[in-house]
Amino acid sequence: MEFFRIKKDIPFMRHALIFNVISALTFVAAVFFLFHKGLHLSVEFKGGTVMEVKYPKAANLESIRGTLIKMGYEEPGVTSFDTARDVMIRLPVEKGVSAANTSLRVFDALCKVEQGSTKAIDTVTAKGEHVLKSACMDTAGNEAVLLQKVEFVGPQVGEELAQNGLNALVMVILGVMVYLAIRFEWKYAVSAIIANLHDVVIILGFFAYFQWEFSLTVLAAILAVLGYSVNESVVIFDRIRENFRKQRKATVHEVIDSAITSTISRTIITHGSTQMMVLSMLIFGGQTLHHFALALTIGICFGIYSSVFVAAAIAMWLGVKREDLIKPVKEKDETDGAVV
């Protein structure tokens, strides 16, 4: 399927140096902000208090988030889980304040919003055990909010999650390199990985510069961007291999320009439809999906740029040639065969 077909090849590789200088400057700026400002890590990585509360009806997440912001929490994590009535609240570590005191103070604030008062009630678990839980009772004596569980996530757990996340990122990168080296050739593998790491570092640079919260969902978005960007590079590399077979007299520049030009329509369809879906999450998904969609939006935009201008250009500068992908046909020797 194609929206349009460009008859004359666009000379992308003629301007490859300019585009890669821009890319290199953006990359250096991202690295600078990562070291200078650092990432604003979420509770999963830094540690903090995790609360689970239950409402009798669907919870208003924005109202809960607004209450916590008024209490002084800049970016509290408020998400629903299991059902719309169950809410998980993640709060950062407060110096000199225990997790129990933090949870009581927050629960009191949530109870005041419901115009109720806190009370300890006896609940029975699935195993038949009696457990005292804090509940917020409204003026009619009905349960307005129930504090289900309070947990403290220590810094050690956060460090373990950060290490696991880094391991996952390294494994994805190694897997992609092995796949591309087998399917194409090592020059393509190196160029694709450089382009993909360029995308990852720039996403991290945005999060460091604007001090957006970096959570596990953002890490998941970065891993998704890696696979997404590799897919675009593979499509272009496949077309380069086809063009090497068809365009026997064309130069490497001409082959790469033709490959990129012929895949533009496909790129617009694929990335355009994906970006529409991600933007809908960014605009209508609320605070829960905001940073996840933001990372994907940045990754998709720079993924297109890197696949076209970075990966292809680096492969060209590494000296990719027709023989790397297509084995030359061996001419048959006149004396080939049995000689008497």
C-alpha cells in the first residue's frame, strides 16, 4: 500500500554530514543534561511509601492527585489497579518521617475531602484472619475510603529495579546486534545500534532536562522504542539489499538514496498511524500514561530521523558495498569437472 510514489530519488546521502552533525550535537546536549541534572527517578527506583486505598465507587484520580499536590508532593504517583475503585498511591521518601506517619497523614487528607472521619474497623481476610484497617466514614456512617495496605519500598529495592532495568536494556541491545549481524552484515548491525542508542540517550536527555519523572513505564517505553526503531532500519536495509541486486551500475550513494525514497510512503503510513495512537494516549490518557506516551512520542520522531539519516549514513561511511550482502557469482572454469 502506498499513498504516493516518488519517481526521482531524493539525495539524502548528499546532506548526510549536515544531518549527522545536528544529531551529534543533540546527542552531546542530552549526555550533558544527564550528567548535569540527572534523572528524576520515581518511587520504584528511589524508594518511598506505597499505599493502596479502596473507594465504594469509581475513584476520581485527578481529585486524589490534586489533594496530594496541595500537601506538597510535586509528582505523586496515583494509578488505578484491579478495578476502578482500587487506587495505588506512590509517595517519595520524606526525611525524618516514617512510612506509617506518611500514610496516616495522606489518608487523613483524603478522608477530609470526602467530609468524613477516620476510624479503625475490623476486617476479615480471605483466610479468615481478623485485621484492623483504617477507614473513612462519612456523616451517614457509610465507608467513604478504606486503607487497604501500606508498604515501604526501600532504596535497596530501587537499586535492584534499576539494575534489572539496565540489564534488560543491555540484553535488548545485544540481541538486536546479533540479529542484524546474522541477517545482514556487521556494518549494518553497528550502524543500527549506534542509531538506536542515539534515540535512547536523546529520550533520557529530554527527561533529564525537563526533570520529568522517570518510572518503570518510561523504561518500558524506551525498550519499545528500541524495537520500533530497529524495525524501520531493517526495512531500509532490506530495500538497500534489493537495490544492490537490481541496480548493478549504481553507486552506493544512489542505492541508499533509492532505498530510502522508495520506503517514504510506507514510513508515513506506519509512523503516522502509530503516532496518532500515541498522541491520543498523551492527550486523553491522563497522568498515568502521560510520561509513557511522552517517551514514545519523542522516540518515534527521533526513530524515523535516526533510521534514515543516522543508520544509513553510518553504514555508508563504514564502507558497505554490494559484496557485503550479495555474494559475487563465481565464473565457471573451462577445466571445471573431471580431467582425464
